[in-house]
Amino acid sequence: MNSLERVLAALQNQAADRPALLLNAGLYGARLTGATLVDHYRDPAVYAEGQIAILETFGPDLLLSPFALAGLGASFGSQVSVPKRQPPNVSVFAAASAEAALRLPLPDVDSAPGILYLRESIRILAGKYPGRVPVIGLLVSPMDLPPLIIGLEAWLDALLFQPEVAKALADRLTPFIVALGKAMLGDGATALALTANLSNRFMVPAQVVEGLGRPSLKQALAELPGPVILHHGGCPLLAHLADFTGHANVVGFVMDAGEDLGAARRVLGPGPVVLGNLSGPALAGLQPEEVRTQCDLALAQRGGDHQFILATCGADIPLDTPPECITVITDAVCRAGGVPA
């Protein structure tokens, strides 16, 4: 089976030759190609070469658009810096408050440079492996975009103390997220992966989730014309997983590191794919045998579930991760299927 067939089997609850594998290794591609991070996160061709190197070296079944969502903030006017060993981050926010952000113009998804970088990366990768390797477009939900524009503290202040202003900003940003998601799918993304941190009771009170988080997410998902994977975004998800069920177009959930994948299946029931639960950021501090043990535990939690993809979660796999710690993940899914690595 090729990678696309393997992933489709998971989506359709059918047996595959082995479990599919997703590596959040956008950053690590720069290590394999030797590119500077400035070039890696500025030139889509350079980024795509990194993903191609990841595929050829470790054999994952899905490729990712850049996990460089600070570029979305830049499209609104935020200033972005590129650390020496991390993806870009916002260094200066475009506005100081939700009220001020309401006055910012919405970026054009067809011309904003940071957005074009994300879209062109998808186009290159989708064109390289048509019908063989799925490409996932990484995006944020409307509730998770304001922290890139005004900062998390200012956004939480609006959510808690200015709910009308917060709703107005979320409503204003939803068409932008939908337009960008549609563009990414049109560029060749097989599916989108959205974070939904600010719709999670781990991050915000129940009244925020019920009053704005879930309705905002529901609206955006209903308008996206393609499959969506919801990503835990660094927050524990299992305890609140039921809050995210029942939405249109959602085909999978990326669980947080160490969360019980069997328990997630029991909450979700049949249908969505469960992805997880290996901590990508932790790989740099582990020995290969420790990674192998974690893989074996995740695969044991999966049991006979066909709707499962072994995945690293959290942020990117760090640059200083020994390649052997990634290779053992590939070995684990191959061993589970009884196929050569």
C-alpha cells in the first residue's frame, strides 16, 4: 500500500498493511537539508525540500505544511522573528487589544506574503506526490487566531471581560480562516488540521466554551469544504473530548502526549481517526529504547482499532533529536504490521 491508501484505510475503518504514521517534523527538515531556518521559513521550495527529506529518511505517511502559524499574525501586521533553533514566533503584536484588532483590515489570502509561503509549500508537496502521499494544511481556528494578532493575555482579557468584543472579533476572523482553508484545499491539501485551544475548557472557563468557543468552531467547520483534523494544540484533550464531537467535516483528533488512545476511542465511538500520542518535543531527551517503549504502549492502546494513526504531537520535533529516536517510530509501525521497515 502507498501512504494515501494507508490513510484512506484508516478513515474508512479498513485494515491496512501497517498503521499509518504522522511526524510533526517541519522544523527537522531543515536539519536534513542543512538549510538555515530563515530560508526554511521564508522560501516554500526550501521548506518542501525539507519535507521531501523527511519522507525519504523516515517514511511517514503524511506531509505537513509549515507549522509556522506566526505568519498568520504577520499577515495582520504582527512582527515575526525566527529563532536559531525554533520556528518563527510573533515578537510584536499588530494590535494591543481586541477592540483595536477589529479595526485591522483582513488580509488577502491570495497576496499576503506569509500566507503565500504556506500555500505554495502545499502546492509544491501536493504536486510532488499526487495520489501517493497526503498533505495536511496546518491552520488555526478563529478562536486561536487572536493570540497571534494581539497576544494571549489581551485575548483572554476580552474573552473574560468583554465577551461582546470577543465575539465581534471571532466573527470577523471566521471568514478569513474559512477563505484560507478553502484556498489550502484548492492548493492540494488533502485535509486541514486546526488547533482549537481557546475552545478547550482546559484553557478557558465553561461559559467561554459554551458561549463562543463551540459556536465559533462549529461555524468555521461547517463552512470548510473538506476534511478537518482537530489538534490538541498543546492542551490536554481527552477530558474535554466530548465538547469537540458532532461538528461537520471533522475526521480525526490529535491527542495530547501520553493520553490514553483507547479511552479516546471509547469517548468518540466509531468514525473519527484517533492520532497520537508521542511527544515530539520530548524526543530530543530520550534514548531510542525509551521511544520504542512509548510506541509499543500507544500501539497497545490502539488494540485492533483500524481508525488510528501513530503520531507525534505537541510542537515540532526538535533539531537536536537523534535520528535514531525517529527511526524507531517508523520501525514500530512496520513491526506492528509485520512489514519491512
